[in-house]
Amino acid sequence: MSEIQYSVEVKDVEKHFKVYMDKGSTLKERAIFHNRNRHENRQILDGISFEIPKGQAVGLIGRNGCGKSTTLKLLTKILKPNSGTVKVEGRVSSLIELGAGFHPDMSGRENIYINATIFGLKKEEIDERLEEIIRFSELEEYIDNPVRTYSSGMYMRLAFAVAINVNADVLLIDEILAVGDVSFQKKCFERLKEIKEQGTTIVIVSHSMEQLYSICDRLIWLEEGKIKEDGSPKLIGMHYLDSMEDERIARLAEESKEKLSDERGRSILELTQNVHPEARRDGSHEVRFTKVDLYDKDGNPCQTFSTGDKVVLKFSYATALKGIAVNFNMDFVRDNWQYCYGSCFAKPGDNLPVLEKEGTVTFTIEKLMLLPGKYYLDIGINGEHGELYDNVRNIMQITVRDYVHNEFGPCTFEHDWEIV
């Protein structure tokens, strides 16, 4: 078995910066106000290690400030680690900052020569590729204008056209593809796929998960300067987006306490400790929900399940109208408002249950057939003639985790494949 060739090797890398609280900007200020030079050492990367085989495309993800861009700058040797080692094999081409290496008063054509020279090309090599660079950038009529007259999108076109035409062994990209029109972004990613197939190693930072899914073989999730997860794009991407969504919901829940301070709002908060901040309630409330909970197979309160898990929904009700006939219903709705599944206690033609003044209803799903994603739970109570007694939409959010690789959509079915 041949030994794996790594284009990038990062081992036990730490990086910190001095962050000044109130630093004088001139020599005079520094001399007079020397006590203002207070600073702290801010840890950006805390002992990260990873290897990238030749020809692999890797995406770096994480919230702002987690160390993604710092990692790329270490790979380009713009920065040096405080400890640990960074090894990159071959010629490196990078798109780290928009227009970096461009001289604003020179033309686009002149800047092609400057930028390509920085990447290690000789003049003869640049001459051979000049027309292809200009053609790809689609800037033919502006190529002899000073780049200071260019828009940010034109800067990006020119910078990308140069970077992908220097025959780099390693290409580093930091968010730059967020600039420019949709058609040019698509063109860029098609070209990235081509150069990846030719054996170029790609490391890309982007907040667009769809872009990363389309090009990357692997995602590395950075959090607080450490590698939280490293693996297949869909799995790591789902875990990352779930984490971000959980934080968003937690913030909304705090904000919603004030918004749900009226009588109707308080009635929603009383139903469950895990009420979703976007929950809405209506109906006459002649029959009303008093408590709602979800449980796992062991009877523990739960809102996070895996496909195939047992789910138990329990809700209590109360009414002053003893002997009233009603129907109970529940629905799962995708977080993009796609209706996924619904059920009611009695189907048309069945006798509806007649209620006591209070009681509990249990709805059990032996195998949850929803595929991974975020779902809202809706519940309702209706009368025998369609009266709306109580209806709570988005009462809580349910997360289905564990990415399923070979099935798509909101739900799954028990099935078998057979080839004869």
C-alpha cells in the first residue's frame, strides 16, 4: 500500500495575539500616556492538528472569531504560529483578502503580472496565460483601466482569475467567493472542481454551506480555537447548523419572555418549559390544553431524537363543559413550513371521545420515520362540528439528528434494495 502524500500538515498549532485596550497611536501619546498600553493575550488557536491529503478539498467552518482566517494565514505563511508546526508542500495560491497584492493606480493587466509574480510565475509563463486570465475574469473592456476604478466584484473576478491560473499545488480561499454575481460564482465553483480533479489541494473558508457541500470532501469545524468536529461535509455541516440554530432558539426564547407577557402569551408558557419562541395559540378555549410534553423510549423528557426512535407525546386538557365530544390532532411541520405528517384521534365517521372535566391524552410513535432536520409540533382540539377549541402552532421544536446518507426528503420508509 502506497504511503499517503499530505499537501498540508498542521500539528499542535497555537496562535495568540496581543489585544490592546487603549493604545496610543502616536509616539508622543505613547510617551505621555505609557500606562495606557494595557493589553491581553487573546488565544485564537489552541493546539489544533490536522492533515490534508494531496487533491482533497477541505472547508473550514465556525462562527466569526473561531480561528478560520487565522488558520489560512498560517498556511500562507503570512502569520507564524506561537507554537507547533505548519507544513505546506508545493506552490501556494491564495485568495485571503480582496485585492491583496493589487496596486490601485496600475491597470488590471499590469496587476495580473504583479500578482502572478507574487505566486511564483515567470514573465514568460504569465505571457502564456494572460489571455486566459483576462477571458475568465470577463473584464476585457476594463483590463487597461486602473483597478481603483473597479467595483468589489471586479476585484474578485480578477483576483480569482489569476489565482486559479498559476498551477498551484495548494489553493487557499477565504470568503472571497461571496462577492460577485451568482453566474460568476457558479463559474468559479465549476473551475474549482476542475482544478481539484487535476490534483490541486483546496482549503476554503465560507459561511455558505451549499458552496462547501458542492466542492468539499471534508469539513473541519473550529470552535473557540479548537477542532470540534472533522469529517464528512453533510454530517459536520448538519451538526454545525444544529448548534447555531439551538443558540438562536435559546436567544429567541429569552427575548420571547417579554413578548409573551400578555394573558394569551402566558397561557402558552404554562404549557411546557420548552415552548418555542414563535409559538402561537388561538381558539375559544372551551376545551384547552393545560400541559404538553414529549418523551423518549425511557420516559425522559426529550426534544432531540434519531430516525427510528420511539416518541411519546402527552398532553393534558381541561374543560368546564362536561360531556363535550372533541377530536385531538397533532402535526409535524418542517422548519421551512413544509407539512410533513399529521394525525387525529378519530377519523371521519368514528365516534368522538366524550370528555370528563380533565384528563390526559397519549400519542405514541413506535418508530419516528422523519429524516434528520428541524421540525415544529402543532397540536389542536376541535369539536364535532369543526369548532376550534384550542390550537397551538409551533409549540416546540423537535430535532432529528444522525445524518442519513442515502435517503432524502422529510421522511423515510422501511425498504429493501435488490439487484438480480
